[in-house]
Amino acid sequence: MPKVTFKNTGEEAEVEAGAKLMDVTRDKGWSIAYGCEDGMCGTCIISVVSGMENLNEVSDKEKDTLEAMGMDPSVHRLACQCKVNGDVVIEQ
């Protein structure tokens, strides 16, 4: 099973492949805020410390939102748009 690590606290969660990162962070009570939950507002920007290759590809909408906020899509993601397919380490 893939493992998600929240670097801010060191907590970990094992998840089913394809799990939505937003659901994982909410279930664990990790301090990531969510707004629109549709990849448009940028409230849930996270940094991917490692394992970017284990998340689904960045959609055009997500890329546009990240770039509009001055974030690099090769380092940052919107947690509401991520699906976990392998081990990943994130931080807020």
C-alpha cells in the first residue's frame, strides 16, 4: 500500500492506490485548508518533498492555477487534485 507522509508533523498514513490526497489529509486531521475543492482557488497548495512521480499527472486547470499563484507545478500541487499511486512526502 502507498504511504503518505506529512513532513510538518512526521505523521504517516497507508492508503489504497488511487486514494484522493484530500481525503487522506482530512481523515488524518492534517492542517491543510480547502476552499473550492475543484482546483481553482489554490487554497490547498502543498509542496511535494518526494514522490511527485507517484501522484497523478497535473491537469491543465491545476497547472494554470499553480502558475497564476507563482508556484512551480514540478514542486507544488493542489492537494484537492492529487491521487496517490505510491509513496509520497508532502508539506504545507
